[in-house]
Amino acid sequence: MKPHSAWHALLILPTLLGMGKANKMTDLQILDTLLTQYDRRATPSNQWNNATVVDCELYIRSFGSINPSSMDYHVDLYLRQTWVDQRLNHADIDQPLDLNDPNLVKAIWKPEVYFPNAKHAEFQFVTVPNVLVRINPHGEILYMLRLKLLFSCMLELSKFPLDAQICTMEVASFSKTMKELELRWKSEDPIKMYRDLRMPQYEINAIRPSICNESFYIGNYSCLVAEFSLQRSIGFYLVQVYLPTILIVVISWVSFWMDVDSVPGRTTLGVTTLLTVSTKSS
Ligand SMILES: *[C@@H]1O[C@H](CO)[C@@H](O)[C@H](O)[C@H]1NC(C)=O
Ligand SMILES: *[C@@H]1O[C@H](CO)[C@@H](O)[C@H](O)[C@H]1NC(C)=O
Ligand SMILES: *[C@@H]1O[C@H](CO)[C@@H](O)[C@H](O)[C@H]1NC(C)=O
């Protein structure tokens, strides 16, 4: 029995020494202790009975495929939300803690937002789920998600191809009414575009963040909307449509110089012009 307990003492010794030296817990251990009494169903301001304010920011990484037949467009974006959760405030957390562990992401309260005008949405999972939770000192939480979305956009095409469109992206609270959750745009520059963003047929004229509070019989919900004013670039249609059509029409005038009696020649030219124009526009 003797050697066995000696081994035991040897094994325990470093642990005892270590505990004496560093009784300061690591940030992750602090977080674990904070989470033991954490109720993720309660909003951070539940105890004061007022709304939790969540600041939102969009970073648009790609924008395009505006489809007039299905009236929608594809977007790849980062949604960044920040709020203060005093339950995750601890004096010993003195530097930001970046985490993307799915279990931790699940364990804390997050704003339940959705995209009212999205037809389809997907999380991005390659190579890891594209989500980040940053716990800053003083309980400030940053929650970032990367999403692939298909938004509906009602295009007004009566002036085509000289049209301008307004497409929107809405972000709203799904389950918490305005008494519990208030969404706000980040105070400065809340909608950012990737610097090299280009679209083949449109130019983005202006981006306007605004508010679209929704009032239903069951409650009032906080809602944010980003409006994108798009202007169709006429260059594409000049080269692809206007120029060829003008040339075909000019060529059809050749029949005025033809002999009055060469009826087959003039007829062929007229019919060919008609067929070409009708094929082009289909
Ligand atoms: C809610 O109440 C707390 C404590 O009184 C206060 O710090 C916080 O700013 C309030 N939030 C809102 C949105 O009024
Ligand atoms: C939306 O609701 C917020 C919070 O109650 C309020 O401050 C804001 O003025 C409302 N905006 C509109 C356009 O109704
Ligand atoms: C929603 O807001 C309107 C105007 O602020 C108010 O009259 C109405 O009672 C609210 N509805 C609910 C369900 O809180």
C-alpha cells in the first residue's frame, strides 16, 4: 500500500502547487461559472422589465442576381448584433473573449431576429459554422453570423431599361415584442458594402437605413429596414440592344435604293429585318 500512496502524493503535488500559484481562474472558467446560473430564455433586461436594445449592423459581401421573373435577389452578408448582458459581466474578464463553440452559442441569450422579406435563408457551415460570439469586458456581447439569403424585391419595370429600383432587406424581432426587444441600427455607418462590389446591370446609388416597426394584433415588433436604391446601367443595353437594333433598321433602308421593279429583293430584305428584330427581342 505504501508505494501506491506515494505515487498519489506525487500526482497531487503539482495540482496543489498550481492552485497556490494561480488561484485566478482563466476567462473560460469564469464563463463556465457565470453560465451555471444563467437562464438563456430571459432577456438581459428582464429584471428591469424594459426592452433590451440590440444594435445591428450589416456587412454586405455580395449582392446580385436580381431576377425580374422571380422578383428576388441573392445576398451574402454578415449580421453583427451587439447588446449588453450584465449577467456575463465579470470584473476578471479584462479582454475580449472570442468564441465560436456551438454549445456556448446555444447557452447564451441571443436576439431572436428573422428577415421578413427573405424567401430563403441559409447558414454558412464551411469549414466551421460561421458564427462568432465575442464577450467584451462589462458584459458587452457581439454576435456575428454569416448568412446567405434570397430576398424578395418588387421590381417596377414599366420604364425598362431606364428604370431605377428600390430593394429592401428587413430585420425584425420574431418572438419578442417591443417591450422586451428593441432593434436599432448602429449609430454610424450601419450598412457596409464590400469595397469591390459590382453588379453587371445595376449601380447602387444610395443605401438608407430606416425603421419599419410592425404592428400586429398580437403585439408591436421592432423592425429595421435597409433600402438600396439601384439604377440600371444603360451601357449594357446600349451595346446589347440599342446598337444592333439601330444597325438593322439602317440596313433595311437599303431597299429604298433598290430598283422599283425588284419586288422579291425588297420583300426579302423587309421580312429579314422583321424576323431579326423579333428574334432579338425574344
Ligand atoms: C432598462 O433599465 C436599466 C436599469 O434601470 C437601464 O440601465 C437601461 O438603460 C434601461 N434600458 C432601456 C432601453 O430603457
Ligand atoms: C419604432 O419604435 C421605437 C421604439 O419604441 C421608437 O423609438 C421609434 O420612434 C419607432 N419608429 C417608428 C417609425 O415608428
Ligand atoms: C402597438 O402600438 C400602438 C401605437 O403605439 C398602440 O396603440 C398599441 O396598443 C400597441 N399594441 C400592442 C399590442 O401593444
